[in-house]
Amino acid sequence: MSLTEEQKRRTRKELHANRERCLLDDQTLCAALGFTPRQLADTLDVNAGSAPGDVWLVRDFLEQAITDLGGSPLPFTVLTDRDRQQSQIWFGVRRVPPTPGKAQLQGD
């Protein structure tokens, strides 16, 4: 499951747009995902340094975090829910870590 250059461009744009909507800072994102700052940057940019499974993980984490923290994520046009099953066959199933700060916001 390889993305064309146009699909990479669109995915990069959508990841960055959702990154801007996410209330968590990069340090918190890296800690939650187990990423280095370089790995996060490469993944958001969907460049040669990114792994496809990481791109899906960041996509899913951003969607979850934005929603958990009271926002509305922008839709993805390339990495769609319909394509999830195929991606899981190719790259494996990865558990999305919980959103940091969610419990505090909910009063738990």
C-alpha cells in the first residue's frame, strides 16, 4: 500500500491541519507515541524518514486527541476508515495510546 506523491501531499496537509487543531504540544505527543521529535516531524511530513505504520498511528492519535479534548478533527481523504483494514494487513494493528490529560478534563 504505497501512496502516490499527490496522496502524500494531501496526507501531509491533513496531518498538519489536524496537528494545529490538537491542543497537545509536541513534547506531549512524542511522549504519548514513544516518538523522537525527528520521528514526529518526519511522520507529519510523510517523508522518506517516516514509516507507513507511524503515519497511520499519528493520524489516529490526532483524531482521538482532538475529539477527546473537545475539538473536531478535519477529515482525511487518503487515510480513510475504509482503507484501515488494508493498512492493518500491510503494517499491523497498532494500539492508539490514551490521550494525555483526558481524565483531568473529564474530572476523573
